[in-house]
Amino acid sequence: MQLTYNKKIFSLLFLTLVIRILTVFIIGKTPCMDITYFAQADRILHSAGKVDIYITPSYGFILYFLNIIFHSLYISSAVVYILFSFGAALMSWLIARDLFDERSGLLTLLLLLFFPNLTVAVAGYSHTVVVSSFFILLGVYILLRFSSSGKNYFYPALFFSLTTVAGTYIRPECVLILGGLSLFIFLRNSQALKQKIYFMSLSLLIIISGIFLHAELIKYKSASQYPSAFSDSKYVYITYVCTFSDIKNASLGQIGAKGSAEFSDSVSLKLSEDAFGSPESNHWSIFRAIKKNPKVALTHALWVAKQCLFDVGHPLFCPFYIYFLAGVGIFFLIKQRSTKALILLYGIFFISLVPLAFAHAEIRYLMNCVFPIVFLAAFGITQFGSTKKVNAVSLIIVAANFIIYLIYLINNMRLDSLCG
């Protein structure tokens, strides 16, 4: 029986890899921002002096060194997507298996085969969200393994902290997400409190050291007057205030209307000045801006929350029928009093929303929120009883996912550019 299960898992993993390869090559386009990431990495590596480091450079380095092998930015970008989206599916299987059971792990892989948020929804701007999601899921898996075993804290803490640092170098919000989720170990009873404290202390030391080293590199190499720990404070600030132009466009009924609507950075900065003052007066710090006008900052956060609610109803984020299955999963977890599993899944979902309060909502940025929904849906399907019922429900869901996937795959393939 175990051999049969292993064969099913191997087959699903192989099929996942094939679908990821087909997805990226059928779309056939290099994500817009990957060109910028690559160009910046090239400047950093080949310039003897200071250069403009506008965005977090580590992802660009990955593309740069892959390009040495493949001599094609398009293929390098595709390889990044294939490896890390496959890795995200692999880690999802392991998490669901450890959190629930083997059947839930298998169904999680099945649901993620054509799941739009991990396939066609991330085709446009860059694959950084896929890379960071892999590291977040890897970090969650390490937390699960450590908190349910009697092993020494040292190696789990080392692997967890290095995973957090790697994810944070790609997308800085990883440190907030995994930092918050690390508290989960205190809810598990398999480890002594002393071991948990040692785990947290060592992890914190390595993570802070990793961020400090990155900040020093940026400070040493950046030509900006306002370098941040990860890139340029100007980029972070503009990302935050761009919501002002979103709100204006929505009030004019122009949201999403490229060309007629105001989407430029200069417009966003101009609109933000009445609330926060000039960016220079804030030293391009969003925290200084928030301190100046917390009321407007709260309005900003509520607007982002509203956009998130809008996006979670989009089929590219999560098809509506998955929510029903996730609800079934929640019902049975409550019935079985599996509160720790629920706390972890709720934690992944809601902590992943926190960084968006300092940026803006997009479906691809909500990727980390989709995994706990899929885990719950997979567990919910297992509660349907007989194997025949479970198989029937699973096949219907996969077929429905495939239809959504195919529609957006064809759409992305036909577009001249994924930027618009």
C-alpha cells in the first residue's frame, strides 16, 4: 500500500514539473521586471564604483548567474520559475502530509497541478513571489518538523534562519512572515521550552546578522542618498504611496484603464504630499510619513484591505469552489479540536497580509495566502468518506482548475506584452 502511495506521489511530482515547464514556455515571454533585475545585477557586478540599486539585487544575481549557463534571459527566468514553483508544490505536499495525513498531502499536490495563483497568475512582472513563497513554505516545514520532534535545536534553527535570510534577500517581507510564524513552535508540546528559546535566540541572531550584512553591502555599493537595508528607500516609498493614484483612479472610474488613468510614480508622489509632505522631508521613509499623518495611513491600509478582499474573489487567486472545500476542512478541524493546525494556517494567511499594508494589493502578492486555503481544501476533500467520493470530487476540482488555467494560459500567450 505504501509503495502505491509513493508511486502516486512520484507521478504527481513529475506531472507538476511537466506542467510548470509547459506553462512558462507556452506563454513564451520574459517577465517585464526580470529585465530590470538582470540589468541592475550586471551593473553591480561590473562597476568598480557605486551604482544605482533601486530594487533588491539578489534575484537579479540569480538571473545573472543562470544566464552565464543558458546565455538567454528568457530561459534563465523560465528555469527560476520552474524550479521554485515545483519546489513550492513539493513543500506544500510535505507540510500538508505532516500537518494532517498522507492523503491530504497527495490531494494538495493534485489541487496545485493547475492552480492559477501558482501558474498563470505569476507570469507578468517577475518570478520573485514564486521564489520567496518557496522559502516561506520551506521555513514553515522546518518549524513543523522541529516542533514535533525531540531533536536538538541547533540544526533546525540554522536551517530556518538561513531559509529566512535567503527568502528575505529576494523579498524583504519574508522576514516579517517567517518571524511571525516562528512563534508557532511555542504552541507545540513536543519540545522543551528551553529548546524553543534556544531555537528562537539562535535564529534571531543569524537573521539579524544576515540583514545587517545585506544593509552594509547596499550602503557600500549604492549611489543613492537614501539607501535602505535591501535596496533604495525611494523604491520602498514609491511602492507605498502608489496607492494614492490607485484611489484617485478608482474615484474617476479609471482603475485599470492604462493610458487615461494616472499610474506614474510622479503622480503618486504629488498626491501624497498633501498628506505626508515631500518625500525629501521624510527622508523617503514610510514610517516618518505614517507618523506625520496616521489617519491617512489608516485609510491607506483600509484601501489595501478592500483591494485584497476584491482580489481573493478573483479566479486567478482562488476559484470560488475551493473556499467551500476549505470551509469543510475548517469545520472538521474544529470538530476534531485540531486548534494548533488551524492557528498555523490562519497565521500563514493573515501574517502574509501584513506587509501589503505597506505596499499595494496584487493577486501575485497574495500568493502566500493561497497555500493555507489549499491545505484546508485538501483536508476537506478527505472528509467526504469513501475513496470513490474523494476521487470523484478531486477529479471534478482538478478539471475545473484546468479550465481556468487554460483560459488564462491562452490569454497570456496571445498578449504582446505581459506588462500591460
